[in-house]
Amino acid sequence: MAIARDVTRAQKQTEMARVRAAREQERHYRAALREAERDQRAYLKDVKEAEREEKRLYHERRLDEAATLTAEAREAVEELEGILGYALLVNDKIDFDSLRIRKAFDDFKPAAQLSSAEPEPVAAEYLRKAVLPTGWQKMMPGAARRRERSLQAAQKAYEQASAQWKQRDDDRRRALAAAEQAHNAAASIFELKKANRNSEVDEFQEAYAAGDPQAIISYCSMVLERSQYPDGFSTEFSLAYSKDSQLLILEYALPNVDIIPSVLEYRYVRTRDEIVGKPRKPAELKTNYQDVIAAIALRTLHELFEADHHDHVAAICFNGYLHTVNPATGQDIRPHLISVRTTREKFLEVDLARIDKRVCLKNLGAQVSRSPEEASPVKPIVEFSMADARFVDQADMISGLSSAPNLMDYNPYEFENLIANLFGEMGLESKLTRSSRDGGVDCVAFDKRPVLGGKVVIQAKRYRHTVGVSAVRDLYGTMLNEGANKGILVTTSGYGQDAMNFAQDKPIELIDGGQLLYLLQEVGIEARIIMPELD
């Protein structure tokens, strides 16, 4: 019975131990499970926080991107607003010395391996290395022969090394001579180019100082080419100069309205994940573009007047045009958006640092497009047409011109025919009138375009002397009598200051000899104006 109780007790204890072990294992399992769940929750929390952080950083990058675009747009506008101010900080005069080549050609400096020779082999060094019998070896049979063979071998090694050294040194000397010869040839070419360049500059400076028209045009072209504008601006222009009247005519390509940033500022719309631009108001865009055009005109006048060393230019006519397309026809057109003529004296009275640009241009008598953003041209005229019994058949002078004729060789009637033909080639319907010898109409031109058409009276003066104010007054009176919208006076010479002042605020175009040659060139005719010598 005692044994049975012991066995039962042992079995019970074993079972209890097993149960306890199972319970302990269950506790460990549940604890591990809870730990895993905590780790999972922590991991998910970290992932969500990382996602939130990544999203926050992404939004910040997009905000920065919008801010950068806004800053770039504002910077572009500020750069455009500073077009005129920048020019006031620059000295536009070109120093002729800066055009010359002053530096000398570099001295000959050969490479180190060519300038320095290798050490020449020394016979004593090779003989010293010869294996010679010493002491008791001298008493051995054949010692003398061995000594002689060793000395001969050393001598032969020296002679071989010396020959190789001499060959290398000869090669070095030849390479050095070739390098020096090439350097001297390059120096000669450089000096020749330097002499030619400096001689050309001397001739250019002398011609400019003497008032040579071509030199003045070249100099003014250099001034305009050096003018620094923001990206997107054209450097296309054409110049003509009349020495008699000291009038410089400038045809200048203006930038398109696209030069003005169309967006005022940018913002990031988070809900759409999109950067949206706030467009500039049309009125503001128009104002900015007008301001840019005005700044270009005033800056160009300033640069050319300031750069003039010898007061060769007494007056400048700036004509700013635009390369664009007629939306109605799809044809390329070049409407003028601004035209201003001013004298040096009047322009130098202007303080460009303190002006209102558009008011200043108005005071200078400028004609500015009212809608430059729409490429609306200046000087619009009303449609007009009429027949006139005074009209006569005109000879075809354009097609019959010889190569580079001298316009001063024509008689007055031939010259009037040429002018009538010229305006016909330019797209107007021109009619030559009968000669009245009273300073009246030489030619009437009609522009048949709807709305923009009209009547123009033209007078041609084949003069060698400067045209005075009386001729311009006569033209103005003829305009009023004819009911014309515009008058054009064409001469082979130039105009005095009084004539230009009288025409400045009137619908009168004064075309001097330089402009006439330019217009003929535009229709494919190369001509000359060579004044006859005075008796």
C-alpha cells in the first residue's frame, strides 16, 4: 500500500510538473506574441511616420520649386526694367587702343628634355669597372691576356654607349632646332597679323576722325554690337549716315512681346499636386512691353551719342521694327512699333536717370505704337484714292539702271522718274506729275490698303548742297493744298538742322542720300552718289 501511494504521488507530481511546464511554455508564447505585436505596431508607426515625412519633404520641394519659378520671373522683369539704367553705368566710347594688339609673342621656351643634354659617357668610368687581375692573380698564367680582354670589353662598352649618346643628342638638337624654327615661324605670322591689325585700326581711327561715313557706320555698329542685353534680344540692325546733315538712321529689330514673362507668380496647389501660374494682366503685359520698347530706343540713342568721339552725329533717327507674321495672310511682316528722331543738343538735355520713358519719348516727338503687343504699326493713315489730270506716264528707271550708277549723272526728270519707280517697287501706286517748275508735286503715291491706305506727296531734289528749311516748308504747304496725309522729301544730299526741326512734329519724312541708297539697295539696286567737283 505504501508503494502504491508513492507511485501515485510520483505520477501526480510528474503530471503537475508537466502541467506547470506547459503553462510556462504558454506564458512564454503569449509573451512572445505580445512582443511581436508591439514590434509590428512600432514598425507600422515608423512606416507611417516615414511616409508622412516623405510627403512633407515632397510638398516642401514643390513649394520651393514654385518659389524658384516666381523668383526667376521677377528677376526677368527686374532685368528688363533695368535695361536703360544699366546703360547709364557703362562708358560706351570705344577706345581705339583697345582694338590694337599690344602683347608680344611669347619667348621661345623649349621642353626640358630638349633644352638640356644628357650627361656624356666618360671612358674612365667604364675602364674603372673592368675586372683586372690583382695581387697573386697577376702571377697566374694568362693574367695579361685576361687583363687585355677586360680592358677591351670596357673600351667597347664605352664606345657603344658614347655612340648611342651622340645619336640621342643629335636627335635632341634636331628636335630643338625644329621647335625653334616652328616658334620663329609662328612669331613671324603673329607679328605680321599684329602689324596688319594695328595698321587697320590706325586707318579706321583716321577715317573716323576725318568723318568718313563708312567708318562712322562701322564705329556705330561696334558700339551697338557691344551693348549687353538680356537673353532673347536680337542684335539685328542696319545703319545709314549722311555726312552733310550728320544724320544717323538706325533700323533696329525689337524683341517680341514674348520677352515679357507672361506669369506674375507661381503657387503650389497641394490638393492637385500641381504648380499653377498666376498670369500677368493684359494691361500690365502691354505696359511692360511698351516700357521695354521705350527703354531700347532711349538706351540706343544714349549709347550712340555718348560713344561719338568727334561729334560726327548731330541727329539720330531710331526706327524700331518687329519681325512677325500677319495673322490674316500668314505672310512675314516688319511693322515699325516706334520711330523717334532727335538732335544731340536736345537729347543731352534729358536726364535719363530720372525720366518717365514714355513721357520723354513723347516730348522728343516719337511715334509709338498704341498696341505694340498686337504689332500695331505706327503712323496709320486713312484710305484715300483719287485721279489727277496732272499724272503722266513714267519711264521704268529701276529695270534700266546700270551697275552702281551715279545718281548725280541723271537729269532732274530722270531722277524724278527713279523716285516714282522706287516707291512703286516698295508697294505703293506711284504717279509722276507734269513738271510745273514751281516746287510743287513731283510724285503722288497711293497706298490702297483698307483703313491704312492714303495719299502721299513726294518731292525729289537732286542736290549737291544741303537742303534748307524752305524746301520743307514748301512741301508742307503742298501737302495741305493736296489734302495728303504725308509728305516725303527725297534728296541726294542731306538736310540742315532747321529743316529737321521743322519736320519733327509734322507728318513729313526726310530721306537723305544715304537713306535713298539704302532704299534702292532694298529693291535690289546698287547705286552711288558722287558729287561733282565745284567750279
